[in-house]
Amino acid sequence: MKSLKLTAVAAALVIAQQAAPALAADGPTLKTVKERGQLICGVHQGRYGFAVADSKGKWVGLDVDFCRAVAAAVLGDSEKVKYIPLGSVQRFPALQSGEVDMLSRTTTVTLTRDAALGFNFGPPTFYTGTGFMVRKDIKVTKVDQLDGASVCVFPGSTTEKNISGLFKSKGMKFTPVVIENSKELVGAYMSGRCDVLAMDQAGLPGHQRYDAKNPDEHVILDGVFSKEPLAVGVRHGDDQWYDIIKYVTYATFNAEELGVHKANVDKMKGSKNPNIQRLLGESGDLGKKLGLNADWSYKIIKQVGSYKDIYEVNFGEKSPLKLPRGLNAQWNDGGILYGMPMK
């Protein structure tokens, strides 16, 4: 009899939870951002496709667009962002100390960063891996020929560790040229101070195109030599802010999967598809569960775009780089982007 009563109580609790879902109160980060009226976002000092200040000083890039997406969701305006350019060593103390609200800076998710440094990471916004660019005049066509080379690399980066492990596994040696400032690092390679420029492979084509006096004198070696899932980082201890980062990212993934883009989002408000209705805030209460307005996701898509919109303008056919999607395609189109259900 006692077990039956416990079962009945448990069932009643489940029904109550379903009938009255918890609504999020403003956590410390969301409250601070709202009161400030501005999101502070840590970005790269300058990496084409991800984050770079254009000729007018406006920040553009995929990482920048995810800062903008969070601002659109939280503040209703994607332009209410202050960008803090950070070096590879500076980025983690800046997030830990609260100097920035989020880190959207070509940062690879690793166990150490996730657990020991006290960060949470959203879904990867870009999948890439360590790559190498060399000048053609050194007559190298593959990584196995780099024994004894000098390699320009950022300190404190996963690339630095990847190179060390890769060369050791092949019985090769190299001389690291470690420079924190992005412009100085690329400049050191272009001036011949090092033989090789090493970084996330997706970042190399932009430096080849824009920073080399003659792009044809440089070649990006075939192959990707590590796993580099890049994601937005936030501090431990504020689950609501972490949830917002996650579902802002998933909103861009799901929008693309559902065929909702910047150009048609207003028309799609009239869709009878319940998944689209929930995504755009036309039904349900997803916004309240995150502590946001009902139209939080609509504003992301309207002001910034779906993931396809974001990729195309920064890396795809609408950009000078024209890089294929590869792993950064949707899960049902040969890639591994997968938006969690928004229900």
C-alpha cells in the first residue's frame, strides 16, 4: 500500500511539472547584461572569416555573428555589443574575471578548459583542425617534409600542443616561433621569420588572400591534423546564461534545417508547421523558460540569420573565401550540425 501511495505522489509531481513549467528568473549574467544595455563579447584580434575589424572599424565574422545573435536574443538588438579583441593567452583570464560576458574567439572545446578552467561551452559553431601554410619556394608539399622547420604559432593554443604531438609522433623536430599578437604572428611568417604558419585550417585562406603580397607564392598543405570544435565559452556557475548560449546557437541550426532564413523569416511567421511556430515565438513559451521575450529567436534570424546565412556571408559563396561546408553542414546534408529540439 505504501509503495502505491509513493507511486501516486510521483505521478502527481510529474503532472504538476508538466502543467506548470518553471520560468527562468534573471540570473546574474543576464541581469548584468540587461542593466548595462550591452553585451561584452571577447573575440579574436583578427582572423578572417571569424572576427576582424573592417576598413570602417566594424567587427565582422562568424564568431562576431554569434555575439550579435546573443545580443539580439537578450537585448532585442544585435548591434548592442562591445567587442574586446583578445590574444590566445588573454582570453581565458578575461572570461574568468568577468571582463567579458562570453568568449566567441575560435576557442576549441577541451576537457581541461571545460573542467579545470571553470568554463562551459555551447554547441560547436564551427568544426576545423590544425593546418599549415608554407611558401612555395621551400618546396614542401606535405607535412612529413617539415622536419627542422620553424613554425609560427600562437602561445597557449591547442595548435601549439597539436604541432608538438604531431612532430614527435613522426620523429621530426621543429623550432616554434611563438607570438601572441595575431597581426605580428602573421607578419612574422610573411616576412620569412618562420617557414610555416600554423593555426586552425579554416583561418589560413584569409591570411593567404589578404595578407600575402602574392597569394600564389603560398600553399596550404593538404590534411587536417587535429579535431578543433570551436564554440562559445561562458563561466561556470550561471546555468541560465549557459542555457541561453546553447539555445541561441541551436536556434540558428534549427532555422536552417526548417528553411527559415533572414530573407523569409517574416513570411514564415505564417507557417502552420508547429516547429516553426515555436521557433519564431508564434506559439508556446520557450522564451519565458530562458528568461527572454517570446520573439527572441525571431530577432536572431531577422537581424543575424540562420546558420546558413551566417556561414555563407563569412565563409561560403557570398564571401571571398568560398569554403565548402564540409562538417559544418547540417546533419541531414553530410555534416554534423545538429540542433536540439526546441519544444
